[in-house]
Amino acid sequence: MSSLSSSALVGREPERDLLTAAVASAAEGRGSSVFVLGEPGIGKSRLVEETAAAAMSSGFRVLRGRAASAGRAVPLRPLAEAVFSGLRGAGAPEDGDLGPYEPLLSRLCGLAPQDGAPLVGYAEAVLRLLAALGRSGGCVLVLEDLHDADADTLTIVDYLTDNLPGERAVLLATLRGGPGPALDLAEAAASRRTARTLRLAGLGPAHTAELAARCLGHDDAGKVPDAVLDRLHAVSEGVPFVVEELLTAMVDSGSLVRRRDDGWTVTGSLDAGVPATVAAAVLQRVDHLEPPGVALLEAAAVLGRRFPVDIAARVAGIDRTTALRQLRHAAHAHLVTDGATAEEPGWHSFRHALTADAITHRLLPAERAALCLAAADAIESANATGPLPRGAGRPARRAGEPDGLIGGDPGGDLYRLAAELCVAGGQRARAAVLLTRAGRQAVLRGALLTAVELLDRGLELTAGAADAPPEAVAGLLEELLGTLVLTGDVRRVPELGDRLDRVLTVWGAPPARRAAGFLIRARAAATAQQWEEGLTSVRRARQLLGAEPDPASRAALDSVAAHLVLNSQRPDRLESARALAEGAVATAEAVGLPEVSCKALNMLGYCLRPLDLTETERVFERLVATADAHALPVWRIRGLLELGVLDRIRITGTDRLLAARRAAEETGAVLMTAWADMHLAQAHVLRDEQDQALEAARRLRTTARRLRLGEVQLIGVGVDAIIAASRGEREKLQAALHAMENALAGRSAGALWGYADTSVWGWAQGICSLLREEPDRALAEFTEADRAMRALPSTRGVTGFLGPYLLLRTVRGAAGWAELDGAVADRLSQVHWDRPFAGWSRAVLLGREGRAGEAAKAAEEALAGTDTIPLARHLCLRLGASAALADGWGHPVEWLSAAEQFFHDRGTTRVAAACRALLREAGSPVSRRRQGHDTIPQELRRAGVTAREYEVLRLLGRGLGNQEIAEHLFLSPRTVEKHLASLRSRTDRSGRAALIALARRYTDGQ
């Protein structure tokens, strides 16, 4: 039996040129995406494959993945296939090339367990892989049959279309042109101008004739019999696959015969056995197979274009050996592909989707329904007796050990297929149960959006199935509610939760089952920051469980309740939340619930942090130990991060924060990496390490922007506000605060992350005012922050603004010894930043009482250990020295001189000027600062740039030439040139253009 096809691509020259141009642009670092659309058989794959082959021959790496699947889409399958092809063989990325995204690629491919990484993390991981592979010669990512892709895959593809520009990579994707999510994605990307769509139409008569000639071995269409061309024009509608199939059928049936002179002649009816569609060409070959082969293909056809061989064999009633032999015959007949791939050895594919369609359409409705139900039975039977699905705790298979299906995955993908088969067979309620299982498997694989899609589909089926058992509907609703909480999309939870409780009540479910539903609703309320609504759900659950609930339920409820109570507005919230968390920890550890224990320990740490940082550290160390013992990587990183935060509070240290960040990178926990950068930025600000703070903030913004994490973007704005405040930059601070206020829409920032009200609105505004020598304003801002802090008990005493607030009030006579006794003093002594301010407050009070020696000693002791927090140290000197001058104690001139030098060097000119004024009042000589020197940016001042040189640089940035600068400054052009030469030397800039860029950078306020 022959297979006729053209070795050359016919009639697609303009489309090929467009794809070739996209590849060429990618080679120059201008990546893009092209979606090739068209009906089955139109030539999409052939066009893309030819482009990819040409790219490969010119040095490109080509990654391939196909979304076509049995039944509904397989989560992330096409991307996993593509990643596999990129990681195998020569040219794979070196260790470290992909940074924190390498573990995510393992998860995407199902080679490692999921740990809650956001979907955008996978998207960034794929993007990094393409960038790494394309670094030298470029990279082409081919994704076929995107119309069959799951929602999670489409989300990642959408991310790639937005971020490929600027990379040496191009995405070429094929999909059918009918309505659907994939087409919506392609058109939306095209409207954003981040992608192009290329819709293939059928070939015209001339190109159809040329294709026919080439299939028959000629360059001249005139050598093809007119009757053959007439038939092709009438039936194929310009679809290349149909042209090839019809010609093959004509030749195989003997109706079209090659002559001795290498021409062709028609010897019989071209209509015989060939209907108006390509089905005839396909079915003619099917009928040449043996009966077991026909039965096998009929069973396979109801499973879809891709089908698991063992399932099809069970439905056909034949053994594995017979099935493999019949598949070889079908491959020779060009009905199925030549064989299974290395990645999926138990699966085969029909050569084209039209092949499976033709076979199923020939079946009578009753036959088709019976086959569908038989296939569903076979899938459920295989899952009941076979191994666990990959990614769900399935043990690794030893070499040579048989696997249930021939390399197949009997998990969620086949559950989904079985569900669709049940729908086709008229058993909608059974389909809903199978979709619940499929959704659960999708969650285990990390495909949360796909899981929601599957569970919604199951819910839709139960609505129209009168025989749907209440227990099945309840299970589906429980699974859907839990998945929505994992995605963070909890808007539907109240309505679905009410529906779940109605179903459970009508069914007569046990109280514990109903209570579990309310627990899910409480978790959703915590995610949505709806504290009182969540507590109402907790109360409902407790009422259902009675006076003595089972320990596991009690621990889970107490853990969630602790979270809700701590963030509520209840007056006893801190004490109540602590009691709940302690109870949850004890119970969870007693009954062996490590994840609940980790959650409860985390909340217990938050409750203890305002009271005792040492005890808090012990709790978070327990959390890390529990996570280590039970292989809970996300909770381990969370614990490490909290320990790093404690170091930031107690010693302004960064070592454990950096360790937490490394751990997050190593496991691909991208969101945790962003949180670590946020805390690092704050630590560097407190240490007055401006460059490191800016770098951490940059990493935070980059992660938030590229992963589209709105909450993290908002936190990044808060970090920018803190950095601006530490530099006394009021305008930048106010712009950041305005952006946060608009984003929060009147909500307390503390509802977003615990200490935001006080660290941003409090610390940042008050410190900025102090650095601008506006003490009255600072006092008002600290007072407002203190009010906000009292509404956020989890932040009390660890915010960093209480120290300067206390010293400012003490200097002004508004605070006395009562402020430094008991709990207040204890809290301030635990916070590294606050500690020197508390010590200086004590010194001021001693000096005011005439105890000069004790005051001076207290002031010096307060400065011990402040080398790592120079800003706090010198603010103490500035504020406290004025009191020392007034009351006559200590060394105010020495302290003011040190403060003046520090603030002058860092460019905080107003505070430096205030220090000089106080020195003059004290009768001390003050070093003269050249006019204009204070306006020089700190970086340039450190490089030795003089005031005159800075004036020259600024005028250069405005576009003035040497002569114009000379006239403006009343200098000679030769002097201007000397200043420019000095600037090049001091700033290490090689030419005039580099100096202009530097000048404009400062003009733009960078």
C-alpha cells in the first residue's frame, strides 16, 4: 500500500516567508510568537515543521510539544514535552543557567512533587529555558494543536507571548481556527501586538493541481489526468491532507495506474468507495485490516486521536500481543503513526484527527455509545488495579519492571477521558464522579486552573443528571471549594459553600462532613481577609462537631481560627489567637498532622513576636524542624524566612534572610524569593546600605512584574517608599504612598501585610521628616503610626519607629520615666534599631535631672553596637545632643560634629546644616562647606567631584557645548575642557556621550 505526499511545500510561499522572517528576527534578539490557524489537514504542521527544520539547520535549537490528547486536555503536557526535548542531548543548559527556575522545570515535567509554586513561576521557568538555549544560535518552540491545550498551558503560552520580545527565541504554534480559548488567546495577543496570527486557507485550483502532480512524481500538473483533477477539486476543497488521501485511495484501489511512460491513466471509477468527504479514503484502508484490527481502531477512535493501547485492546477484546501486531498493520496502512514515542510508550496516535472522526462517524449511535461505556469501564478497571498516577506519591519504577498500561499514566488524564466517554454514553452522573477524580489529580500535578475547569464541568453535568447521588455532588463541591482556595479565587466560595451545605443536609451527611465544608469556607475567608465572616464559619463548624470534636478536626479548626482571630478587631485577639494556636500545635502533633502543625506554629510565632522574640525564635525553629522531618519544603522556607526576619529585628542581620532566599531559589519557590527580597531591602535600609537596598528592591519589582503578582507589586511600592524615606526624598515617598492608597482603596495596609501601616505610613514618613529637619511633622506622623499599631497587635514592638518616637518626645518633654519602665522598655531593648533611641531617652532624662555623669555614660552605652545601623546612631546624636547642650552634660560638640560629617557625606544636607547651626550656638568653629557642595549627589561627592565640576556636568546634560558652558559659567573653553577631563577620570566615563548619560541620569532623579 502506497503513501503519496509531496516532498515540497506547495502554495505556502508567503506564509513560509513570514515564519522565516520571524525566525531571523529572533536570531537578532527580537523574539516573537506566531499562531498558525486552520482546519484539520490544511497544512499547519507541515508549514511549521519546514520552518523549524530550516531554523535547525542554521543553528537554532528546536523544542517540540503537542497538545493533542485523549479526551480533554492533559495538564501542561505540550510544555512538558517541549522541555524534555530541550533538556536532553547536547546543548542542554548547564547547571546554574536557569537559577531558581530549574526546579520548576522538573515539577512541570512531573519529575518532582508540587509545592504550591505559582503558575507564572512555571511560565518564567520555560522562558528562562528558551533564553538559555537560544543564547548562542536562537531557539524555536513549536507547540502543535494548541486548541486541545488545557487552561494552565494556555496561561503559560499567554505569558510567553508577552515576554518573548527581547529574547533570541520564537514561538510557532498551530491551532484550529474555530472558537475556543486558544483562538481567544491568539487574537488577544495579536491585538496587543505581541504576536501574529496566520490563517491558512485551502489551496486554489492551480496549487491543488501542482500538489497532485508532485504527489504523483511530476513537476507538471499537465501530466495528471483531468478526471483526477476534477475529482480533487470537487472533493478536497483545497485541503492538502485530503488531496493526498484521495490520491492514495485512487492508486490503492487500482482506479489510477502509472503507465510505462511514467504517466498516469484512469482505469476505473474514481467515485468507487469514495464519498464526498475524506472518510471514504480512510475507511477503505480500515476495511483492509483483519477483524481484530478493525475492532481495535474502532475502540481507539472513541478514545480520541491519541489513545492508550491497553485500554483500546481491552475494549476490543484482544490481548496486548495481538493489539501491537494489529497496530503495525494499521501503521503500514498509514492509519496510525509508526509507533509510540519514548516519552509515552503505551500511547499511539491516528495519523490525523480526520482518521478517528471517519471511523467514529461510521458507527451507529448505539454502537458508539456502547464502545464509549466499555472504554470507561476499561479505564476504571485499569486504575483500580494499576499503579498510582505519576506525581501522586507514585514510587519510581525499577528498570525492567512492567508498568500497568504500556507506559501509560492511569491517573487524572484517563479519568477525564473516561468522564467524556460516559457523557457520550449517556451516563452524566458517573461522568461527574470521574471528573472529581480528574480534578484531584490535576491539583496534585499543580495544574490548578485545569482542575477548576474539570470540576466546573462535573458540576455542570450534575445539574442535568437527576440520578446524581448527593454524596457524589458533595464530593465534587468539596473538591472545587478546596481548589478555589488554593488558587486564591474565593469569590465563588460563599455561594458554592451554601450549595454544599444544602446537599449535605438533604443527604443526611454526618456532622463532621458538614463541618469540613465550613472549615473550607473559613480558609477562603482568611484568604480574602474577611476575618469576621471566617470566624462565623468556624462557629458553624464547631456547633456541628459538638462539645467533643475529633482531634484532627479540632486542630484544623483551631489553626484557621487563630489566623482569623489575630487579624480581627477583637480586644483580646492576641491572647485568644495565641491560645488557639498553642492548642492546635499540641493536638496536631499528638495525632500526626504535620502540615496543620506547621500552620499553627507559624500563627503561634506571630502571636508571640510582640511579646518575646526569644520565645518566637524557638517556635519558628520548631516549625523548620517539623517541616524538615516531614518533607514540607514550602513550610521549611517559610520558617527560615521568619527566622531571618527575627534577625533583622534583633541585630539588623541579613545572614539568615540570605539563607532563606537561597533555599527558596533552590526549590523554585519564586514567591518566597520575592518575600525574602522585601525583607532584605528593609534590612539594608536600616543598615544604611543604599546600594544593596536598591538591588533587593529591583529584584523584588522584577519578580512581581514578570510573574504578575499584584500583591507583591504593591509590597514593592512600599519598599520603594521606605528607601525614598531613608534618603529624605519626600516627593518619591509621597508618590509611592499615593500609589498604595489608590491600590488599597481605603483598606488598611495592615490587612495586606502585617506591619505595613507602621513601617510605611509610620517609619517611612516620620524618618523622612526627621531627615528633612521637620521634627513637628515627624512627631505627628509617629503619633498616627502609634495609633495604627495598636490596631495591629502582631506588629507591636517590632516596627522600628517606636525608638525615634520616644526620643523625640523625650527631648521635647512629652515623655518621662514611665515610658521607659516595664514592658515598653523590654520591647524596645529587643529591637536593634530602637535600642539606641531608648538608651538616649534615658540619658536625656538623667541629664535633665542634673545627673550629668550618669547621663553621659548612658549615652555612650546606648551607642554600643550601632556600627551596623549608622543612621540610627547619628539620628540619636542629632536629637540627643540638643538636650545635652541645653542641660550641660556629655560631649555635645563632639556628637554634633560626628553627626554633621555623617549627614553631610550621605547628602542629608538639612540635618547637616542643623548640626552646624547648633555647633555655632555652642561657640564651636564650624568647617566651611563650599557653596553648592551640598547639592552634589553622594555618589559623585565620594568620587571627589567638586561643586564647579558638578555645575559643568549639569550643563553638559542639558545639551550645551563647551563654548556655551564657558559663557554660562564665565570660564574659558580651555578651563571647561579641563573640568570635563577631570570628570571623565573621577567617574570612570570614557567619553563625552557617557558623561552626558551620567548627567541626565541625575537630572531624571535616578
